[in-house]
Amino acid sequence: MNFTLRITGWLRAARLGLPRPPGKRVAVRDRRRTAAVSLSVAVAGVILLNLGLSLAAESSLYIRDPGYSDKEIRLARQEALNPTGPRIVMLGTSRTAAAFHAGRMREQLGSGVVFNFGIPASGPITHSVYLKRLLHDGHKPDLLILEVLPPTLGDLPAGPTTPAGPLEGRFFFGDRMTRSELDSVVQYGFPERVKEQWRRSVIVPWYALRFPILGRVMPSALPWQLRFDWSRGCDDFGWGAPFADSVTPLEYELGLQRAVNEYSGVLRHMHPTGGGSRALADIAELCRREGIPLTLVMMPEANEFRAIYQPEVLGRVRAFLAEVCREHGCTLIDAREWLPDSGFSDGHHMVKPGAAQFTDRLSEVVVKPFLTGRR
């Protein structure tokens, strides 16, 4: 196209007062109209796609919180397959996810539902949110076993890039929550930014929820820490079986050192007075109101891991938990010394033989006496 000739033609036509060729004016108007319609359709499509995903994410946790949703689906399936018998659920962190071999206990009991609802990087505030979700969806256990991870009971000071508050506030974000859950976690000390995280997941869900969505569709396209698909690897009873039966001495030492580095600073001067401790007491009160027997469990730890606790910190934690149980009628089990060091991969997460040993002892100490008293 020769733009010089076209411009010259327009100037000549204007000078002579000649009209522009009508066919060309119509073509230009048609192209403009087509472009405007196409743009409008594209904008409307984007708005509808965002609105549709926002509504879907707010009404179903399958996209918003895959870890919870995958386990809830498995729990519902177990309850449908076993409508009679006791319902026993253990709620906890990654320690519980690796340790509680619920299928093994279910086989020993012979009836009912036994389920592992261990959620990595969680704590009492997350457990409070999840327990309320479970009760809302009709999953009321006959016995709730709740892991207590002491570092989650106290608040952390502000860091260079992190605000002060509960430890789990650095892992449980607003885009994994529904609108109705935001105020409760802020009440426990979560930063106000969880509300902004939730708003982004509603306004631009295809961006804010891109990792959970891609983790559903094509998990291999993401590094493991962004896939949100760890719950896919658990069995029908929620157990995230450890990868190995044992680890080499070098692997154990490296894992132990990582764990010590992660928790030693948190446990140095901790007081169980933070948002996590308030959430734990509220869970105990909720269970009391709902008539759900509750057992708190301090999970097994290796000798070197137990050594990082300052005696006065451990004393404060035990006194706090004893007070919670006295006030709300729950039971406390201190299982910290139940296993030898060989039962762990890193001092606090279990290998498969350790999980079997822990599950059997938990059955003898907690579950069978509960069932005997129930009968």
C-alpha cells in the first residue's frame, strides 16, 4: 500500500470538494464496527470467565484449597462405604500426615471410619478453620484426635519481610479461605493482608489461583512446592505414606539439622499465649459444645529434637495444655518419647516403621479405651 499516494488523493479530493468513494467509507466503518464488537466480546468473555471462576472458587474448595478438598472427598467416601461404626479422625500437621496410618487402625478395628486429616504447614488456627468446615459439611467424628505442635502456640516477632503473628500465618494464605473465614483468622493474629489475598482471588482468580489450577491440570509444569497436589498422594484413609522405610545416617543428620534450624529459634523463649493457643482452646470448647470427645497429642520426637526445647518453655506448654483439658474436658497425651530415633527421617517426621509403631500405640492408649468406655 502506497500511503503517499493515498494521502495525496485525500488532499486533492478535499481541495476539489469531491466526495470520498462511498465503498471505501463503508469498508472503514465496517472494519471499525467489527473491531469494536470483537473487543467488546473479548472483554465480556474475560469478565464472565473471571466471574465464573470466582463463584466456583468461593462455593467449592476444590480449586481454592486443594489439600483440604482432596482429603474431604476421601473422608466422605469412607463414610459412605462405612455408614455404621465409630468415626475417628486425627487432625494435625505434616507430622500427622506421615505418622497416622489410619488404614492400619481401621483394619484392626474392623468397622467404622478412621481417617488421617494431617495438613502440612498447619497449626491450631488452620485446624480450627478445617474443623468448622468439616462440621458444616456433616463430618462429625465420634472421636477427634488433635496434634499439638508446640511452636505454633506462640506468636513470632516481626521479621525483615514478615509481620508479627502466628507461625502458620506464613503458610496459610487468604486465597485458600472463603470470605466468611477471614475475620476469624485475623482475630487470631493473622496479618490483614489475608483479606487482600482473598480479594485478588475474587477479582483476578485466573491469576491469583493460577498455581492450584495448573496443579490440578498439569502438575508437572510446576515445581513441587507450588503444585498444591501433595494431598493426591495420600491413600484412601488420608495417610501420606512416607517415601522410605529408613534413611541413611547422612540423610538423617541433614534432615535433623534443617528441623533444628527451623524450630530452635521459635522455641527459645516461646510463651503459649499467641493466636495459636487461643485457637486451640476454642477448638476444645467447640468440641465440648458439639459433644465430640477430644484427645490432644504431643507427637513423638527424636532425642536430639527434644533437646532443643528449653525446660521452662516445655513446662509452660504442658501447664497450658493441662489447663485447656481441665477447662474443656479433653484428654492430653504426651507421646514425645514413644519412638526411638530410628523411627524418624529427620527427628520429627516418621518413616514407615515408625508410623506403624506410633499408630499401634495410639490405638492401645487412646482409641481402644475410648471404644471400651463408649460400649
